Amino acid sequence: MSICPKNKSSKGRRDKRRANWKMSAPTLVKCSKCGALTAPHRVCKACGCYNKKEIIKIED
């Protein structure tokens, strides 16, 4: 047999359960070398540095 609820869930109770499904803005931090906004613990796309060290050489 399939799952069968004993009582009907009201719209309010159902919607309260779904209230936490919201999107969140991505976390951004300033690059320690160039000051551009990047995702934390990632190589900076603007200068190619991570933790003040050049990881990727970016051609301008």
C-alpha cells in the first residue's frame, strides 16, 4: 500500500514547510591583491591570484 495521510494538511501548514526554500545571494569577498569581488577560497578571475600568490597568469 502507498503512504496515505491520516488528516488533510492545511494550506498554511504546507506553505510554512516550504517557506525556507528561498534563494540566497552568493557570498563575495574582496581579493587581497586587486580588491575585486570573488567567491571565497577561489582563484580571483581578475588577477589570477589566491592568498596573495599568483596561481594563473592572466593576459591583459
